[in-house]
Amino acid sequence: MGAWLHDPLTWSDAVIIFLWGAVFLFVVLGFVTYAIYFERKVIGWMQLRIGPNRVGPLGLLQTVADIFKLLIKEDTIPRKADRLLFVLAPILCYVPAFTVLAVIPYTEKLYFADLNVGLLYYAALSGISTLAIVLGGWASNNKYALLGGMRSAAQMISYEVPLVISVVGVILLSGSLNLRDIVDAQAGGWFWDWNFLPQIIGFVVFIIAAVSELNRTPFDLPEAESELVAGYHVEYSGFRFAFFMLSEYVYVYAIAALTTVLFLGGWHAPAPFLDFVPGIVWFLLKFAFIVFFLFWIRATFPRIRVDQLMGLGWKVLLPVSLLNVFLTAGYLELFVK
Amino acid sequence: MFNIDFNGEFAAFFIFSAIMIIGAVLMVSLQKVVHMVISMAGVFLGLAGMFVLLDAEFVAFVQVLIYAGAVSILMIFGIMMTNHRGAKADPVKPLHETLAAIAALCLFGILFYAIRTTDFPDAQPLQAVEDNTSSIGELLYTGYVVPFELLSVLLTVAFIGAIAIAKKGEE
């Protein structure tokens, strides 16, 4: 990929880059389809159920059928909704979700953009999705949707702060905002060279804040089924609803990939004698583990209360992540320089 | 007169300018406040694109993070809390509008003339740095450390002041 990015842009290169983007879109759609299937299966098994098993062999076509259902459903727009924003919100939610994936490096050779502020790019664009969720909630002209949108915005803004500060330690250790350089800085052969052990405080804060950013259980207050009907997307149906769901799962992909890159050494093998296995396999293994971990949390944790949510974000995670920055800076100043 | 070579950079510049100008025009002409905030967010995004064109990626994405993300959401929050019913458009005053249009055209003429006639000296050519983000960081913590610290103190004061004012209203 690197060769195309550094050459001057010709029409044929532009077509190739566009086709890669399209291929990647289908990879992500395939991931989302089967992530939903595995989520239902895994949660089913954990709760002593079977999970989907009717459509296709082992229920493998269940999500395909669900998506087809969403696409042929009647597309309703409430009469008193703000029509323009109601239509705009799902698009505005999905576009940043897909564009943040551009900076994720998969192996040394396979990456889509080599941006020297990759991490900042991720944090900045994912904020736009929050805007879309608030807009969707507001444009629906429904009190449950508005409440869900409000909760979501409050939660995502509060947890974005510790999320960004918790990775400052990683940036200090590797001296770069470029995600490829961050992975390179974790080279060394053994798994204790990866950032998750030296940055254990940052890692824990990052995981908690990331689950909250994803609006997943135990932080799924914006769409708490039992109290809010469905949250910000209660008035959406058909493919507009599908876009909200899609962006939620694309963010699962993004966060799992980002965690792998920042803390779990990206494409590096856990031990030097395992180097013969190609890097992409290691990346996918770590990535799949994070995705499974998110499903696992969802199957086992109860929902946190709305008044505890803000307290946890501002009074616990933020000071802890700031402390992590101080400790890392102090360590670098005293022992490394 | 206009010595411009049509390349990708020019096309991108043109697209971003179009986004910014359309956003700015919609911002003043739309009726609902939430729509105005969205068009303003469009202007912020276009501006971020301009920064990318100028090789200032750090500033560009901070612009997206702070303005297009945080500030826009904050404004929408404020608007939702205060509950605006779509304000009625003011009755049109023909004389007033004609005069405003003439004034705006004059201002445009003056600015355009001034920009065209000004001779921009080629100050030292931009020294492209390998990693401009780390250069910004180094400058902030060496040459500009005092203004940087003063600004953070100012922000803290504003922050505490805002909390104090909000507390006062509660009592």
C-alpha cells in the first residue's frame, strides 16, 4: 500500500485506491454481519441458550436475513420530525465511523493511510458521530429519542476525555502520534514489550472508557431498552436504523483494532520463536480476542446507573488517567533519559 | 491575471472553499438555530481541510476535535435546553435590504481590490519539517513555554469561574 501513497497521484492510481477502499468497505460489512452473529451465539452460550440456529446451516445466515428485513422495511419519517436532520443524522453517524478505519495499520505492508497524527485523527473524527446521535435524537421530535440522544452525548463527551488522556502514556513511550510508529516502538520480540504491561493503568482506563464510548453494556444507557424504549433511534426504521446499528458495530471494529495497535503490539508475535507466523495472523488473533472480550462483558455485566456513570468518568477515570501521564513522564525523565 | 495551474491541490482548495462559503451563507440565512449550528460545523470541517492542504495536520485535526466536535455539541446542548420554537422570519424591509446589499458589495470590492493590489513578499520559503507535530510540541515547551503556561492558567481560571457562576444560580 505504501508505494501508492507516496507516488504522485495519477488517474490509474486513484482508481486502484478507490477499489481498495471499496474492497475494504465489503470486508467491514462482512465483519459486522458475522460479529452480530457471533455476539448472539456467544451471549447465548454464556446464558445457557443456543442462539440463532434456524436460518442457514448453524444459523449462519441469520444476520443476512435480518439485514435484508431492515432493507425492505417501510422507511418511516415522523410527520413532525425535522426532515432534513432526520435524514442527515444516520449518514453523519456512519461516515466518520468508516473514515477512522483509514489510519489503522494491519501489518508492516498493509495499511491504508500513513498519517503522522493518526491517533488524533481517530479521536477527532469519532467525535462527529456523537454530534450525529444528538441530532438524530433531536430531529425525531420524540421525548425518548431526545433523552437517549442527550444521555449519549453526555456520556460520550465525558468518556472521550479519559480515553484520549489514557493513551498519552503510550504516545510518551513511543514519541509519536503515528499508529505505525507506535506499533514499531513495541517491537522487541516478547509480549512484555507491548504497551499493555508498562502502561497497565492506561490500558485499564482505556478499555473502560472504550466500552463506554461504544455505548455497550454496562454503559448502554443511551439505548437502555428497559427505561428508554430504544434511545436515540426509537423513531428510525428500515435502512436508516440499519445505518445507526452499522456504525455502532464499525466502531467495535475500530476500537478493537485500535486497542490491538496501541496496547497489544499490533502485528508483532508474542515470543521471538513464533516469528514465522505472518503478522496479519497475530493482528487478527488479538483483534478477535478484543471483540470476544467486548461480547463477554456484555453477557455478564449489569447496567450501571445513570447517576453513577458521570461520577465514574469524571471522578475516577480522569484522575487515574492523569496520574498515569505523570507516572509515565516521571519514569521517562528519571530512568530513560 | 490569475496564474493558477489546475492540479489536485487547487481542486481540493476550491471544494473546501465552496463548503466553507456555503456553510457560512446558510449559517446566516437559515431559520432554525440547530440548522445554523450544523452549517457552522460544516464551515469548521472545511477549515480543517484547508489546514490539511497547508500541511498543518495537527492543527487540522485539533480543529475537528475541538470545533466541529466539542463546540458544536455544546451549542446544540444549549439550544435543546433552552427550547427554541422556530422563530418567525422578520417582515422584509426592501430599503434596508438594498442598502445592506450595496454595503456588502462595496466591502467585497474594497477587500478584493486590496488583496489584488497588495504585493505579498515571499517571506522565507516554508521549511517543511519531517514531523511538524513534534516540532510544535518542542516549540511549545521551549521557546513559548511562558505563554503556554499563562494560557493554561487562564483556562483554569475561566473553568473555575464558570463553575462558581453556575453554583450561584443554584442557590
